[in-house]
Amino acid sequence: MKYTLRQLEVFMAVAHFDNISRAAESLSMSQSAASGALRDLESQFDIQLFDRIGKRLKINELGRLLRPRAEALLEQARSLQQDMTQHEAVGQLKIGATMTIGNYLAVGLMARYLNEQPRAKLDLQVANTSVIAARLVNFELDIGLVEGEVQHPDLEVTPWLTDRLEVFCAPDHPLASKHQLSDTDLLAARWVLREQGSGTRQAFDWALHGLLPNLNVLLELEHVEGIKQAVTQGLGIGCLSRIALQESFELGTLVPLRVAGRDFSRQLYLVINRHKYRSAGIERWIELCHQA
């Protein structure tokens, strides 16, 4: 065999960092050793995987073509090593989840997974939909659970759960006493919303099509609890998943608002890089998601 797994690890690290020094550091190698491994890999096949731009190495078309296959091969090798080392079929999983899912749903899934595999290691990264998608494309995550639609040729997107957004306000807000909000009410209100790039904001924008340019958006926040607190303090009205609002509705600290003629239903998705090797752990996580 003309290549080694170490050479492939260097190739993948350089593709990720665009820099040989940072790639070497991530692999606990010297810069000269990493450079030699990449140079040997390219010379053995008389190919060039990167374009050299100053001190940066930018992956080229051939490198992009080979990268998913190299990642799949390395993932299988890691899985085999895990099995031989720990004598079990399930190892570490890197899971990405958007804010609502990460804060309200993912922990329950993780508990079920760890009850079955108490020695497994789970790494949960919470970010918005666009960030999770980028990390999946770059093989930084094994699987993603997102609230927004994702379109990328390298990603396989599967419908998971149905959800609904709720418009809400503080109990003493002037709109709390209205039976139903009209478009005029929506345009007159001040809004506290999730940031652009989040699945919640994507669904909100779809629901309020035709009104967006004229909405009075006072604040855009990344965190669900921050939005809830801002609305509780009377800064405006908000729109979040009912999953995140259920307890506040039950306690009466926030109240739902009915909106005429607007569809706030949405789909939650399970996303994986279609080139990703599906280890036993990934397959079991997907099964648990579909059982939820």
C-alpha cells in the first residue's frame, strides 16, 4: 500500500486548517514531520492536493474530490481501533444541535444513549443551523439535529420531528388581552427575535412573509432564555418553539398569542454528511432519534 493512515490524517488536518503548522499541532506532530507526510503522499502518486498561496495551503479540486473518501476510511480505522481497545461497538460521538433542540431535547436523547452505552463519550455542540451545517460539511461533527432547512450536496437531510412556533408576550402586555392578532397588530408591535441563520428565525420569516420589511425588530438574540427574559421585561413580543415556552406558559410568566392567517408549523431535521462512515454509534443514535 502506497499510503499510510497517518498521511491521510495529515491531509485531512491541512484541509481543515489551511495551514501546515496548525495541522501539525492538532495531530501532536512537528511541522517538519507533517510537511514530510503530506509531501510523501503527493509524491507517491505524483499528484498535488493543495494550491500553495504564501504560507497557506488551499485544497484544490482533486483534494476536494478525495477528501470524503479519506475521511470515511479514517473513520472506519478509528472505529476499528475503538472496538479493539475497549471491546465494544460504540465509541465517541460528536453531536451538533441547534439551540432549542440542544437545550430541551438533546439531553434526553443523550441520557438514553448513555444508559445503553455507559462507557461511550458524547460531545454536544450547540449552535445555529448554518453553523451546524458547516461543521457537518467539514467533518467536525458526526450528526446534526437542526430546526432549519439545510441544502448542501454533501449533506443528507431526513425529517425528524414536527414542531410549532408560538408568538408570545408578557401577561401585562397590551396585546395579551386580544383574542387574535391581525397583520396590523404584528406590524405595530416591537419584536425580540432569534438571529439570522437560526432555524427558528428561518421559520418565523416564512410564516410572516410579506410583512418582514416593515416589522419593528428591536432585538435579535442568539439565546432562547435571553429572548424570554426580554419579553418578560416588556421589551416586545417574541416567537419561539413551543418546546422552549411550555413551562413558562404553565407558570403564567409568558402567554401565547393567537395570530390570524399565519402558519407557524415547522419540521425538525436529522442531518449527516452523506460521505460519513456510519459507525455503530451513529446508527444507534439515529434509531433513538426516530424512536423519540
